[in-house]
Amino acid sequence: MSSPPLAPPGWSRWLVPPAALSVHLSIGQAYAWSVFKPPLESALHLDGTQSALPFQLAIVMLGLSAAFGGTLVERNGPRWAMTVALVCFSSGFLIAALGAQTRQYWLIVLGYGFVGGIGLGIGYISPVSTLIKWFPDRPGMATGIAIMGFGGGALIASPWSAQMLQSFGTGHSGIAAAFLVHGLSYAVFMSLGVLLVRVPRTEKPVDGGPGNLDGVQVSARSAVRTPQFWCLWVVLCTNVTAGIGILEKAAPMITDFFADSSTPVSASAAAGFVALLSAANMAGRIGWSSASDLIGRKNIYRVYLGVGALMYLLIALFGDSAKPLFVLCALVILSFYGGGFATIPAYLKDLFGTYQVGAIHGRLLTAWSTAGVLGPLIVNWIADRQEAAGKHGASLYGLSFAIMIGLLVVGFAANELVRPVHARHHIPAPREAADVQRQQSA
């Protein structure tokens, strides 16, 4: 289990994306958390900020476990990582089920947020390095296929969770039953990835294509000392903060925006909106990341950040007067959000090579941890304060949307500062990579 499973001769590289999808579709349930927010607030007497805590902690732990576990994933291989992810993610749901049943909210936070969040982080990075090594000719498309599953997880989980809450009830026992079913079902589905995943046998998995060790190669330890790494950290953090601010509060947000209109949004329609956002998130991951193979990573991030700021501005100015405009702008923002996640591993590969791209990717995901706190905190805290001040509807979100626009402008500027990595950070030759790493450790 701890040794990377080598592909036998003749193994098709197209069998690896389904293995990655089985894990990412499962852990992508995190994006459906907003479906559980209203029942939890009602059953356990929580406010919006409190009900967001398990989700926020899960994203924090995702980034931290990816950062600290990235080197272990590179060393032990994808099968080990997928197994760890399966155990932690499923156990997190079971602990959360116990917390809901006993009305101990701290257990939900511990289970879903802390334990499940570790599963999120290890599971998220488990196939990325392997996919880049299998598809050195199309890294954007390859990572987009896998990370598409993480964005699309809520497309399954959102209506499924809503149906379970309708069947089991929205009280604490119904929530507990839904958590239990999630934990057991995802354990079975993720095991498919554990059994199917393989790593390439050679450095050139595609005849006539590029090799995995061609071009610039930079170790993870050297990468974090470069300005390019920290520029990309800012780029990812701002893009994720802007997207997650809508996604985490999607169901209540669309309800608030049109509460005073002649066509208010029902709970089932709000759940459908969450599913639509998940579809846009998923489509953006494969569509925009594949486009980055054609137009370049820097150009695609100019689109994510620049057009994303424009979409937020349109929602802030006109969103409450036109439901189609609100939905369309939110879908575009979420497609950029997903595309940003799927494109960043290929951006890292372009700058730092494939040598330790999984470990570098894991360290960069601390930006996601930061954004996982910032996005929901900005939107929920400001909405709670505005509501306490007597405001309602779209006015709850005006200030938070202005902050998001400012963050996207900062991210746009950081992307413009990205340049090729200086030669002093390069590994002298691919064959000497292990020697360099040993010298650095000493």
C-alpha cells in the first residue's frame, strides 16, 4: 500500500482519470455544505457564522494537510494517499453523525471540519502529480479532468442531501442519518480509486511526447523561496476567496436577494441553484484549464480575475433586480473559481517542473486554507452585522461584494508579476535530483 503501484506494460493512461474522479467526486461534497446550513441553524440554534464553522475548518485542514502531506504523497504514491483520504473523509462524517444525534455541535466541527478536512487535503492532491506525469503533453486538461470531480461533487451531493433531509427530517436525528449515509457511501466509492490508480513506468509515458524531467526542475524547498510561488499564492487565495464567498452561502444568499420580490426563491429552488453552481464549477475546471493549454496560464488567470471582478460588480449593482443576471454572473464566477483550481497545478508545472510538483502544489494550497476562512467570514460576518443593523435582502451583501472586487484586483496584479524562475533555484540535472534533495536535508 505504501509503495507506488507501477502500471503494467500496455496500461492505458486514460484509466487514471476515472481513479482520480472517484476520489474527487466524493470529497467534492464539501461544496454542498450550504444545504446543511439552514437545518443545522434551526435544529441546534446557530447563526450563519457558526453554521459555517465546519466548512471553514475543513478548508483550513485541507490546505494544511496538503501542505504537510505533499511530500509524503510524492514519496508513498497515490494509492497510499487515496487510502488515507478515504479513512479520514468517511470517519469525519461518522463523527459528525454522532455529534448531530447527540446535539454536540463541537463533534460536528471536529468530525466534518478537522478529521474530514484532513481527508479533503490528502485526497485532493493524491492524483494531481500522477496525472501530470501521465499527461506531460496536456497538463491543464489532465488536472482539469480530475479536479473537475471536486467541483462536480456537489452536483450529486446537493440534491442527494436535500432529498435525504426531506426523507429523514431536518431535525438533529435526520441530519445525523444523512451524515451517516454520506460516510458509508463515500467509503465504498473512493475505494474504486484506491484499486485502480497506477503510476507511469517510464519518464516518457507518451511515445514521441515530452518527458517528465524535461525542462526546468525545482525542488519544493527551493520553490517556496521564490517570488513566483508567493505571487501564485496570492493569485489562488484571491480567486478562491471570491468564489467561495458565494458558494458557501449560495442557498441563503439567493433567497435573501429575492425575498422581497414578487417571485421569492423556495428552499428546493435554492438547492437547485447550488447544484447549478456546482455544474459551473465543474465545467470551468475542465473547460478553462484545457483552454490554458492553448492560450497560456497567465492569460487564463487574467480572465479569471479581471472578468470575475466585473461579474461581482454587476451583481452588486443590478443583481437584485434581475434574477437571470444574478444567476448568470454567479455561474461565471464559479466557473472561474473552478478553473483557477484546475489550472494552478499546470501553472506550477510550467514554472517549477514535475520533479516535486505534488509537494509544491500541497504547499500552495495553504492559500485555499486562508481563503476558506476569509471568504465565508467576510460574507457571513458582514451579513450578520447588516441584519443586526436592520437591513435585509441584497443590502446584506453590498459591502462584502465590494471587498471581493478589491481582492480580485490584487490577485490580477500578482499574476502580472509572475516571471520565469531564476536559474539559481534549478536542480542541476534531473538525474541528480535525489542527490540534491539529500544534500538539502543534511
